[in-house]
Amino acid sequence: MSTRRRDRRNPGGPTPTARLPAASSRSHHPLFSWPLILVAFFALAAIVLPLVRYRGGKTGLPEATSAALSVYERGLVKPNVAFQEILAENSRFSENRSRRHFPNPVLAYVTPWNSRGSEMAKLFNSKLTHLSPVWYELKSEGKRLVLEGRHNADRVWISKIRTNGNPLVLPRVVLEAFPVDLLLKKKWWSKAIDIIIKECKDMGYDGIVLESWSRWAAHGILHDPDMRNMGLDFIKELSEALHSMTSVESDNHPLELIYDLKVLILLGLNFYGNDFLVSEGSGGGAITGTDYISLLEKHRPVIHWDNTSAEHFFIYSHNNARHAVFYPSLLSLSMRLDEAQVWGAGLSIWEIGQGLDYFFDLL
């Protein structure tokens, strides 16, 4: 996100608009009435997908508990934060889990290698409008296309999500097929759409999140005007096919949608952090909430607020090497949610299993 900040206030609570409840009907929201395909295509500033993997079992985080008050009401959204406060409060979230502070769409990714994300999705599904389990890859094998990932799909989890709330389920599909073949061969083009539509119908999905930008960028698709236009045409045709599959009778192109196109933009928000090697000038890696809590417990650091990046960080030393740790905080996330509201945008979170429990009070 841009380091520019419209509001440097001391955020004792959410903005007045942030306290508004979600829209009463999904059918009146542009993101629910338009074809349900969310495309990671020109997503240069959207979401970084770190290779942070959780193998199951104990998370290393304290057991989640509810509190009568939200993090805003407990005065936790602030620049001056001590590590003791984070350790004491991170697992405590408001007992009112159905109350939404952020009124715009919230897309949350969950991954098969981090079961905590699936549990958070069930616990806080009233705060999420879209859930994207990272399940599928569309690959080319010789002269045919294959959609892999059905083994990841969890029908029981989907049923629980839909029983206890109403977020739309849109699995992520990564286009791994050789892009030149996919876009230039009309049979492959049509086959890809047919395969995706069939899987959505068979599994009862509400749509998909299509990720194509990384593969297409690597093969120069985005730099070739003709190929780029073919890519857009492919996405348009897939979008129309999904719309026909999921839509009920409605206006062809409602005026309301034209006015509210900005809300179709989702601001990428990370629930992971980074541990940088300062001594060597580069290096380091992504960390989850579990890693962050472990570092706080081990090093008991002084936590600083950086006004320029609007982030909290701390420094520690290990094996004669200095590290700088940047991980989302209540204030850094709150400011980004405020910015999204200023622009009328929604959120896209990678990924909710990597965050701390009390982050969900902000949503």
C-alpha cells in the first residue's frame, strides 16, 4: 500500500462509517451481482503469495478466547504497544463475532497446508463475504488440459461455512497451462472454460478466483498487446459463462454497478510478516502469527512505530546477526482498512490462518 496517509489520527476507535453494519442484502451489492470471477491478472500491487506453510497440529498460539469488548473498546489500536500487551491480548477477540466494522467486501484466502485458516473461516465467517480456498491448478499434460485439486476440496467444511454464515465460496484456480497454447488454441480456450464450469457445478461453488498473472507475466503475455487482449477476451468469456451459471434473473448492466465499479477493487492485505536480516543487508523470510508470538516470547523486544510505512517493527539479534521484524499490528491494519474505505474498495487477505485472533475485531 502507498505510504501516503490521509489521516494520521490517533485511532481510538473505528471511523463512523466503519461502525456501519454490512449491507442487508448481498443482491444489492455490485460484487454480488456481477459475474463471480475475481481475477489476479494485472495484480502488480495486489497480493504476494509467500511460501509459508503450516503442517497441522499445535499452532504455538494461545487458545482463542472471547472478550466482552472489541480491540477498539479495549484501547489496543494505538502506536505505542508493548510486547507484553500483544502476548496477553492477541488471542482475545470480541464475543460479538457477527458485528462487522468494515462494510465493504472482504475476500479471505485459506490454504490446505494451514488448517488454522479453515478454523478461523468457520469462527469468523460473518465478517467475511468471500472465501477462497487455495485448491486448484489448471495444467497442460501433453495435448490435454487437466484441472488438479479436487482431492483438496472439503465438502464438510463448505457445508459448515454455509450453515453458520453466508460467505460465497470461490476456490482459487491457478492457470499453470502453457499460456500461448491456452490463448491461441480456441479448442483449449473452450476446454478450459468447460472444465472450470463443470467443476463449479459439480461442487456447488459460487464462482472462482482466477490467478493468471504470474504465469502470463513470465511468458511475456502482459507485454504483448495482442496476447494481452486475448487474455482479456478469455477472462471475459469465462466470466460470462460463470455469470450464466450462478445468476438469477436481473438487469443486464444495472446503472448501480456503473456507479460502484470502484468497490470491485480489492486491496491486498497481508496477515503474515517478514523477518529481515539487517546485518547482511538482505535476506530473511516470511513469518506467521505463530512465529511472531514465539519471537516476542524469546526476545522480549521494544516495539517501534514507523510513521512513514505506518507499521510496527522490532529489532533483535541472533547468532551475531541483527534482524528487523515487520508484522501486521492492529494500528497498521486499521489504517489500511480506513484507506480502503476512503477509496470505496474491499479487502483481499492472504491468508487468514497466518494472522492473530484479535485481527478479526477490525473486520
